[in-house]
Amino acid sequence: MLSTSPTELRSRFGIENDPAKTLPHPTLRERWSSEAEAVGLASLANWGVAADVARDAHAFVVSRGIANMGGPASEQDYADFAAKFKGRLSEDQITTSVEWHRGLGGKA
């Protein structure tokens, strides 16, 4: 059975830092959802995504969250995600990831 622990999922993909502890601003650390992070990483694991792709997707979400100060993602963020991961994730995986993230209110 796949773990839903953010720590274990990060470890599975070789992601070293816990964003909830290492984001560069207290507001960002407060807004970070470890539960949402775990669901996103578990989805990547369930899809059998390679570790390097999962690390890059995680880093993308974290960097855009920093740029948006933890606020909602923009349509440009979603377009950039789709462009960056085209060929690395399937179209269905990209669409599912974007729609799921929108369902969170566009926040990490």
C-alpha cells in the first residue's frame, strides 16, 4: 500500500526539503498544505512517474507558490506547467493535475 505521509512520499522521490519548514517566508510556511502536497505526490507515485519528473513537478509548484506568495495560481502558471511537463507527463496526467490544483483554489 502506498504511503500518504508527505515525508515518506518526498523520500520516495528524493525530495530533500519539507516546504512547510523551509519556505523563505513565515506566511508561505503557514499557507503550505502538507496534505495537498501528499495527495499530489501520491498521484505521481500511483501513475508511476519517474523520480526526476516528480522532483521537477514538486519544485515547480513550490517555486510558483513562492512567486505568488502562497496565493492562487494564475492561468499562466497552469500553461507553464503544461508546457514544461509536456512529453514528461501524459496529457491526461497534466489535465488531472491542473484540475485537481484548481479544485484547491489554486493554492499549494
